[in-house]
Amino acid sequence: MRRSRGLALAALVALLAGGAARADGEGSAPVGDPAQGRKAAGMCRTCHGLDGIARIPIAPHIGGESAGYLAAQLRAFRSGDRVHEMMSIVSASLSDQAIADLAAWYGSLAARATPPDDHAGRDGPGECTACHGVDGLAQVGDAPNLAGETDMYIIAQLQSFRIGKRRHAVMNAVAEDLTDDDIQALADWYSAIGYAVEMPE
């Protein structure tokens, strides 16, 4: 990607990061209860697991994501801003409080990434590291962790951003210039990283 585009994206990322931080701490959204979220997570466990580690290759890990990010995605599925054959149905019945509780539960889990030996000393996948980190742990509140996600999942999301099926102020601009080989390389980098979460006692 061109250097000028990279600088522009970096500025936009910084702006979004600040906005995400404010959104998490302000407004009229209900405060989530992790204990209630853990109970409600029974409906999520078939695909995402109670610990947020995905059980099927087309689902993302959600344990250890920021509560703000998770709540935003559930609201987007509920409103139709983001569409998925299963998540759109599941989220349609969720109240604001249920979304806050689920986000609080999965967001309360501590994520740990373990890069493989061949990642040592390498810069990682370019501009992606500003938001997603070299080790796949998000650096800004508006970005998800990518560590340990399957190639299948990462490729599908990047292709969706590239064609505009999934919309995001930063990711559409990033993905539009990615070739299929670029997407595969990014998926290979992040999927090779081990990902685990720590469950509370």
C-alpha cells in the first residue's frame, strides 16, 4: 500500500481509537454484569464457547475482546448494519442489557497470544499491526483480536471488507488494495499465533 495512504490511515486509526474509548465510557448504554453475561452465554457456546474460544472454523474467538467492541458488533447485527445468517437471528432478540451483559462476560476474560518461533524478529503484517498488533492482540478499542483466528475466518472478513459487504471506516480503505495473495499472507500470519483466555475461578 502506498505510504501516503498508510499515513492517512494511521491518522484515521488514531481518531477512531479515541472515539471508541469515549464511547465505552459515556452515553446511556447499560452497564454490563459479567455474571449475568456468563449465564446468557449458554446460547453462544455452541459456536463461540463459554470461554469465547471458537468451536467452529467460521466463527471468531470472542473471549478477551474489549466489551465495547463486542457490544458494538452485537448492536450492528441487531440493527442490520452487519449481516450474518446466524448472528442476525440471535441478536434480534437481545435487549440492550443482554448485549451489555454478554459483552461484559466475554470482555472480562484475559487474552493471551503465543506467536510461533518463526515470527520472532519479524515486523509482521505491515500496517495491520497499528490496530491488531504483531501478536494479534488489538491495540485500539475499535479493532478485534486476530490471534488464532482460522484462515477461513480472516479471509472471509477481508474479502467482505474489500467488496464493501462489511463496512468499516478503516477496513474498507485497507482492504480495497489487498490482493488475494495479500489476504492469504495476512491470514497465515495471524492464524499461526496461539490464542488462549483465562477463565475466572
